[in-house]
Amino acid sequence: MDCFYCSKDERQAALMLPLAALRWSEVYLFRDQKHRGRCVVALKEHRDEIWQLSEEQRAGFFEEVSAVAEAVSRYAQADKINCAIYGDLVSHFHVHVVPKRRGELQWGGPFTDDIEKKLLTEAEYAAIGKALLAELDGICRSKAIPLLPLAGEG
Ligand SMILES: [Zn+2]
């Protein structure tokens, strides 16, 4: 199984930074921040398709996706969160959590990655990660979801 969500190798590091571990998932800050606050929530175990998760795993995982989506929404002051599950090329079950704002980039349609990336400095990623984690921490506390932050400079 050649999967970068499982091996956590340099292919993954080129695309995203680890932000937090929850019970069922791991949360990453996407390096391309043209939608500021964009994250990925990946299932801890390797599964390819939604029906391959156990009921407990699916319920727990999506509770965590919901907490992350709410945190991203608060951080980005989003008008809508797009949650996307694709996985054609990287099949490991994961959800893209992408904040959208009315009238701004790609509003009214699906977000796409076929336009120029917006990469930031490590200090900028750290600042976004810290702010997102602060939001996520509050939400997880209110829902009794255990949160283990992973961001370095927090
Ligand atoms: Zn995997």
C-alpha cells in the first residue's frame, strides 16, 4: 500500500502540515492557502471508501469533521464551508474543508486546485495553525472531543 497519509512522507509534507490529532482523524493545514484556513481531515486508519468505515468510526470521524469545519468557519469568517471527498488519486479516506466567502474566490462553484497556489511562509502557517487550533480547542472542549495539538510553534 503506497499511501502518503499512512507513510506520512515528504509527498504529504509538500502538500500539508500536521495540525492536530483527534480520536478518529488527523487534521492538516493545507499549504495552498488561497482559501485561507483550508484544512484536510484524514481518517487515522486506511480505508478507501465511505462504506468501508465501521458505523462507530464513521460517526466519530464525521463528528470530528464537523468540529474542524466549525473551527475553520469561525477562523475564516466564512459564509459557507465546502466539504469535499474525492480520492481518485489518493484514495485514503479524507475530507477537504474549504472556507468560502460570498463574492470571493470560486464562490458559487466547486473549489478547484487548477489555479495558481498561494503558498505562505512557515511563520504564516504557524500563525494560522495557532488561530485554528484555538477555535478547534474551544469547540472540542464543548463536545468532549479529545484534541491533541501537533503544531510546533503553538
Ligand atoms: Zn492510507
